[in-house]
Amino acid sequence: MLELYHHGSSVCAAKVRMVLSEKDMDWTGHYIDILKGEQFTPEYLKLNPKGVVPTLIDDGTVIRESTVICEYIDHINPDTPLRPANPVEAARMRNWTKFVDEYVHPMCATLTFTCSHRVTMSYMSKDEIEEFFAKTPDAGLRERKRGWFELGFEGPEFVKSVQVFEKLLKDMESALADHEWLAGDSLSLADIGVLPYVNRLAMFTMLEKWPPARPRALDWFERMKARESFEPAVNEYLPESLANDFRTNGAKSWPEVEKVLESL
């Protein structure tokens, strides 16, 4: 039996849940509330020293890193393959997942914190804010979070985050001009890897406003949302209060995002 440690707002966990759903695989979930810092408990850090979700356990074997987990699941259950057999398409798929891991994911954290979590934290006391920062064991990430909170939309990372999402949508539009899915003619781990990040823009009510119009990317997103795997993977575990925060705070933050886009 597969065991998955996950959280509803985690874009990385959503990828893994969608792969499991696409393959109709049974799994047992362990919900780690990352908003309360449960990922930093000694028990969880033994499983995942980085203190992040998701973590997969397969018969006692611990698998970490969402992209690795997705490929692992596809390997152990080759039915309905999500890795293209064609070597060119396989290379495209890995280029997408590499771009997501190296650029989009770090900047998604910046965008999410600056546009939403920062607003929520503004209602916390000074001691509560310091306690929040203290829970992050990695000194580098802790200081990045502090910068997001203190500098907000004036921070250089915020500008970079908007630039990276602009490149993501631009590259998607270009790729989808040549084939139905991001890596080729069939759904792959590229599509599943990108989906949660595009969905984050949609949750912020930013996606359809994003200039210029990206009709192919929007059509792709609608097709992804129509899949049976979407609801259980993306929405089922997301707390409604957090979804409301994303919608409300994202709408308020849009003018600052738009300002960056206009300057590009």
C-alpha cells in the first residue's frame, strides 16, 4: 500500500495526487498541515529532512521530491503511461519538469507568499510572526520568507516571480501550437507537472486577466480541469478558508502583478 504525506495547498502534492488518480491507484493519506508547521516536527523530518511535502512511502521505502515520485509511480504502474515512449517527446517532457522544478516552483512560493500569505500574516502579532519564521529550519528559506513579508511587492523576487510565470505561459502557448499536449500528442508528466502552477494563477483570479491573451494555454487548462483526476487531486484537500484567501488576496494583488507585466 502506498502512503502519501501531503497537504491541500501544496502544488507538489497536487502533482502526485493527480498521477495516482490518473492511474486509479489506491493510497493512504497522511495530512500534514504545513500552515501550522507540522512539516517541521521531528517525526516528519525523519522522513523528509527538508521539511516539505509530499513524501511517498512504498512498502517501507521512502521516496522524496514530487517529480521523482511521479516518475516512480509511473514506473511501478506502467498502465496508462505518463512518460512518452517517443524519445523526442520524452525529452520535451523532462525539459518541462526541469523548468518547473528549477524556476517555476521557487517563484510560485514567492508569488503565493507575497500575494496572499503576507496579507494573512499582517493580522498576526509581532511575536506570532517571529514564531512563524522560527519554524523554518533552513536559514536561507527563512530569510527569503522574511524578505517576502517585509518587502512585499517592492522585493526583487516578486518581479522575478511574475517574469517566470510570464515565460511559463508564453512557452505553453508556443508548445501547444504544435501538439495537443505540452510534450506531444498525449497527456504526460509535463502536463501534470505544470497544472498546479497554472491553477495557482487561476485561484488568484489572475489567469484569464494575464496579458496578452493565451487561448491555447487557456484551452489546455480547461481540458485539464475536465479530467476526472482534477477534482480529487487539486480541490478535494484544499481548505475552503485558504481557497477564499487566495481568491480575495489574489484579486487585490493583481494591480501589482499587472504593473510588472506592463514593464516587461
